[in-house]
Amino acid sequence: MAASEQFGHDREALQTLVHRMLDHAARQGASACAAEASVGMGQAVTVRKNEVETIEYNRDKGISVTVYLGQRRGHASSSDFGEQALRDTVDKALTIARYTAEDPCAGLPEADSLAVTRPDLDLFHPWTLDVDEAIAMAAECEAAAVGVDPRISNSEGATVSTQQSLFVYGNSLGFLAGYPASRHGVSCAVIAGDDQGMQRDYWYSSARCAEDLPPAAEVGRRAGERTVRRLGARRLSTREVPVLFEAPVATGLLSHFVSAISGGSLYRKSSFLLDSMGRQVFPEWVQIVERPHLPRGLASSPFDNEGVRTVDRDVVRDGAVQGYFLSSYSARKLGLATTGNAGGSHNLLVNSSGEDFAGLLRRMGSGLLVTELLGHGINLVTGDYSRGAAGYWVENGELQYPVEEITIAGNLAQMYRDIVAIGTDVEMRSSRRTGSILIGRMTVAGD
């Protein structure tokens, strides 16, 4: 199916819209301009207790423009693709710029940093899934979850979703490019109960291509197994013990690191990792790399939100920080060069210390396995970390019983230094790929 039939607009039509905005901005006196046009569509079907609960369909479109009058910046957006709306959107951005204070760091990226080659990263795999097929798949997912154990008494539903989009970005430096992308998912959450109470858990999968998703029944089965496993949860007394973050929640530790070495946090001096370039933050065996060009990667892109080329690079080598995450603006604020991360990090891969999940449990011996985190008790200025948690108490490398209503606390700087091991059990459904992470010691607060 042609892009114009899928989205209502093809790439050439979006390029025309961007050209018109750039041209109008130049005619109205803008010294520089960047514009983007995008379209998207998607479908999500949820089945709960074997009945269709929701069918959602979305079709979106939008334009946005950023103009510069010297070092004054203005931004505006609209969902109207009409000729008058294009001109009005640009004019509104110019009006905003005229009332904005000059910022010596404002402006487009350097021309020599823009992406010249733009490899096809295999990001677009539309899923021609009609509503009846989606309903059947969601029902299969939920049935597999409920069928795990008769103690599963209720369901929050199973959802099958598909989303695809197309965008074009251009600026007055001559850059003009865009590409289509897709993302699909299957998820399920169920509730189990016994004489000690009710428990809930879930599982999901996400991929660029539907062929890369596991069978819906497998997603449901994992959701059901994880839910039943939490029955009979207890509280713990307060103690200091090793803590193992299961892979799906371990990605959060990586996210906090990314936030701490991102440009906004650094130039505002609101990060516990200020001036960390070249400094040892993790144990010497830890390596973290950025790979923006992974085929079908969930955060793959040939260029960032400013058109700057993306490149493979070491973010952490032998435990030491090798690079920050910078846009052209934050780079200028810091007196550095953009890293092609306007819009965020691209696929991050963390090396393993070699143990599988069972091996990590054995290495921990006795301690806490965390499978769910609650709340947002992170202070990026100080690194202080305090989150509600649930998981399992482990003794002699074996799961003993589920635990809940506890809090784990520490400081991220110390937690990163205290990483003992990283597992091989990497979850591919995330753009931040890490196995389970074992921290040598944290405070667990309970009774």
C-alpha cells in the first residue's frame, strides 16, 4: 500500500509542506528556520474477561516550526495542513521570537554536523491487522493468562496495538529528510487472589515488526505466571542487603544515568554527575555503547531531531564516562559539540558480566530480587534514590517468598559503583538493553 493511501500524505507531500514553511519564514525575515511535518495512524484493541472492552483508532497529523531572528527563538505548531494555516503558524513563531530575549546559544546546529548519508534502518513494517484479528489475538493472550492458574480471578485486559508514522524534517541549512516507522505491541495484566489477598502483575512485548513479537499466548502466559508467583507476599524487616534489579526494571537505572549526563541537567548544574567526563562512575568492567543504526532498533535513527548525524560511540568505557548526551543548544551551553542526541539517547547496550539470571541469584546468595518499582523518589541533583518496591526474598540463591510494601534506598552514585554483576537476560523490548543488575548493598526499609 502506498504511503499516501496509508497516511493520506506521502513523503513528497510532507516535503512540500516543510518547503513552504521554510520559504515563508525566509520571506518574513527569519534569519534561520527549521520545520517538521508528520502524520500517523494506529489501532488498539483491548479484550477484558473475554469481551471487547475498547477499540481505539487514531489518525494524527501535525506541523511545527522553529524560527530565529538572530538569536531570538520562536516556536509554534498546528494540526492544520492548509496553506493559510502554514503561514499563520510561521507568523506566530516569528511573533514569539520578537518578544523573546536573545540567547547566545540559540540557533540551528552547525552545517557540517548534519547527516549527509541516511541509511535505511528497516524501521517501517506496517501491520495489516483488522479489528477481528486483533480481537482474536487479544482474547488468546488473556485466555492464556487466565488459564495459568484457577486463582487468577480477574483481568485488567489484554491489548494488541499497532502504530505507524511518517515525518519529514527540514531546515534553512539545506537539510531535508524523513522516513516512516512502525511500532507494535501486545500486553496483558491479570489479578490473582487467595486467602491472604489479591495480587496483580503484567507482561508486554514491543517491536518494530509484528513478526518479531512473541506469540500472544506466550505474553499472556508470562503475565499469568508472574501474577500467581506473587501470591502470599510478605513484608520484610528493615535491613541492608544485596539487591538484584530484574532486567525490565534495571533499565530504569540506565535511564537515570542518561538523565544525569544529558545536556539539560549538566548546564543547569542539576545533576549528581557534573563534570563526570573521563571520571570512573561504574566498575572498570562495565561498558555502555550507543548504537543508533541497529536494524529495527526501537530508538534507531540516521539523524537526531535537529538533523545531526548519529554515530556509534562509547558512552562508558572501562567504567569511565566517555561522552554526554547533547543537542546543539546544550552543547553550546557547555562549550562542547553536539553528540547527535537532540530528542534523547539512541539504542544503549550494556555489557554482561557473563551470568544468566540463575547465576545472578546464586552470586547474590541472600538478598532482595526487585521485580516492580513504585513512586518517583529520585533526586538527580544529589543522586538520592528511594522507591517503593515489590519482589522476592532470596536465600542460598533460591527464591523463598514474594515480598511487598517495602522501600529500597541508596544513592545512585554509590549504587553504580557497587554494581557486582550484570546478567545475560537482556530484554529486547526496550531501547536500553541491559540484563538484570546486581547491586552489592542497599537499604531495604519495611517493618
